[in-house]
Amino acid sequence: MIADDFDWWLLIGDETALPSIGRRVEGLAEGVRAITLVAVNGPAEQQMLNTRADHQAIWVHRFPDDATNAQPVVEALRRIELPPGEGFVWIAAEARVARAARDHIINIRRHPAPWLRASGYWIEGRADGCERLDS
């Protein structure tokens, strides 16, 4: 279980993670800072999240056959300015993308590993494949 008392949240994923991202952001308290970074096939897949949080949505558009390419997500992460205070990072995408995002947050951003959860929601070429990526 993840505590709800963080100053901010960064939720990263692809279209497979949108239900979980939406549920978390929509449940945050008023004024809590939330940034979502979601990779989708195009503007038609973007969703409006109804929340009381101070929410910033960042959408990365990519081709359907490029869903395992981590570069667009990592490039978008480089441009995000993380808020001050204690934050929680949640990541769920194809395993390679999730791993690259996790590595960027921990190794480049120096975010505390205990305040991060990462999962490969799916693995290219494997039916029902998933992978827990926490440090």
C-alpha cells in the first residue's frame, strides 16, 4: 500500500496504465501536485482526468509499432521539472519502457528508490507477461 501523504506524484505509463493512472489522480486530495506522463498512439487516445489535484498531463504520441521504444518517454522525462518536497513516482508500461523510466528517475534524477514503484505491465512477445521492476 502506498501512503497518501506525499507532496507530489509523478505517474508514468502507456495506454495499458491509463485506468490505474486515472484512478490514482482522480482520488488525490485537492491541491496535491500530480504530473502524468502517458505514451499513446495519438491525440484520439488522450483522456481528460477529472480531479481536484493540481494536475499537469503530458502526452507522448508514438506509432503503435513503437510502443517498446523508451526514448520518447525518457526525453519527455528530461523536460519535466519535479516539484519540491517529497514525491512518489509510479511507472507502468511495456517492461523496457518502464525499466528505462525507472532508471532515469533513480540514477539521473536521484529520486529515492523506496518512493518509487515500477512494473512492466506487459512484455513484447509474451502473452500475459509482466515484470515487477522495483529496486
